[in-house]
Amino acid sequence: MKVILAGGGTGGHLYPAIALAEKLKSKEIDFIFMVSDRGIEREILSKLNYKFVEQNIKPFADRSFIGKINIFFGIAKEVYRLRRHFDVNDKVILFGGFAAAISGLIALIRGCDLYIHEQNSVMGFTNRFFAGYAKKVFISFEKTLRVKGKALVSGNPVRSSIIETVPKEELGKTVMLMGGSQGSRLLNNIMVESARGLVDKGYRIIHQTGKKLFNETKAKYESLGLLGNSNIELLDYLDDINHYYSKADILVSRAGSGSIFEIMKVRKPAVFVPLKIAAENHQYFNALEAVEKGCGVIIEENNLNKDILVKKIEEIHRDYKEKFLPKLLEIKTKDSVSIILKGMNL
């Protein structure tokens, strides 16, 4: 018996699976990842020396009729090619995204025990499709919308490298923008535009741009005469993210589920800017649950500009002790990995 961890296309679908894999490895349970061929999974999993199989599959949404027909044929071809990796005694857990669909189909054909983990506050299309066939559906948020199947609130697994911390009694003035592996051009641009005002008000900036957007963001700082400023640290990626979490006081982030649960674990206040085009606006609902727990504030993309960002950062700093600290102290994080493994009888 082995566990097949299926999903990918983005780090948000991959990192919860990695958190589960860490525990499976410690329990000496065999596992393998079934992921997309976009390259992000290859880069991350190769560094961890985890076994993985890449699938040639594309997202289904926003395709023409002919495009969708071609994807169906591609899925059938991949099901035939990859079925040899699945045995009847295997346990298959889908982490969502288009890269989970093939494993879900093969699990049904092979008769494998099927499980689902939904990261976001609105259940995604692939997970909804397979939920009725799953032995259990693990959900991250208590108020997850469009849930199907036998649901159990597990929270979202966070990598063991993210250390749970106690919130600071006194908030400093270090702001960290987390752009993720892909980065966000919108957030990068707004932070560059806001940098002068923040630095003049005594803030220090840690700006993680995403690897592909590093050079263009660096050029923008240079054009404003801010490149090399001692109060601005520019990074393409955060290899030791826990080190930077410990340095940061206020975070600026998208509202993917992985980021939300990491931020709740390290108990930092954040400015969340949900991705406007996220399916069914799920990033907004992710952020809403975090804000209700006292983790920060939301700025929707339509309202985002440098003045609003600086204003919200200053509000968090000013109101931290009275408004945010008491709620951050009350946050209780779940042992999501253990809940999921118990639910899978592992």
C-alpha cells in the first residue's frame, strides 16, 4: 500500500501535500506525488528528494468547445498512461486543481480508497466532482461553501518548517510583502509606489517579488532612486521563510489558503489583497475568515492604491494592541496532518 498525493499547478495545492508527505515519511509509509508538468512541482519536489510523476494536463476553465474536447482526449490518454502507478490497495488523496483530476479518475477505475482535501473556502470544481465518491472530504475552513461529500474540518496542513509563534506584545515597523513563487505584479507595483512613503514614516520593507518578476521590480526601485536603500530588502524567493516570518511585523499577502494558514500559525497581522480572478472569488472568502479571527484587514483589488495600502498598514500598527493582539492570542491552530491521517486510517 502507498499513498498517492495528487494535485498541483500552484504552490497552494502542493504545499499541503508536502506537509502530509513529511509525516508519511516519518511513519515509513510509501508515497508518490502526481503533479502537473508546469515545472514548479519539479523544482520543489526534486529538492526534497520526493518521488513524483508529471502529468500532461491543462486547466479546463475558459477553454473553447474544441479546446475542451482536446482536453478530454488528453485526459483519457494520461489515464491510460499513468494507471500502472495505482494499485487497488493504494489510498489516493486529491488536493484540488486540474492536476488532481486524472488521479481521481484512475482511483475510481482501480477501486482505490479516495479522499479529498479542499484548501479554500469555496470548494473547487475538481474536488466537487469527486467528493461524492470520497470516503472523507477534509475541509480547511469551517464555513467552506459548496461542500459535497462526508466533510470533516481539518484545517490546511502547514509545513513543519513554519514554526508556531506567540504574537508580539509590541509591534515593530517591518513590513513584508509575500509574493509567492510566482509573484504578483500588481502587489509588486503597489509596494514600489508605497515604498518612499513607508520608509519616510519609519518602516522597513522586506519585498519578495517572485522569481520571474524580480528584475522588473528591481528596475522600478532603481528608477525611483530606492535601490540599495538600507530599509528595503529585495528578494526573489524566501527559501528560509520562517526566518523572514520572525523578522516581519506586518504582512502584505494574497489570500490563498496556504498563506492564510501560515499567517495564522505565526500569528502576524496582515493586509490581505485577494486575487480578483480567483475561481468563485474564493480568496476573498479565505481572507474574510482570517479577518474574522483577527488576523488583519482586506483591501479588494478595485480599491487598491499606494495611499490605501499605507493607510491600512498604519492602522494595523496604531490599533495593534487594542484590536489585533487580543484576537491573535486566541487563535487555535489544528493539527491538520494528524486529523487527515487519522481520517485515512494511517
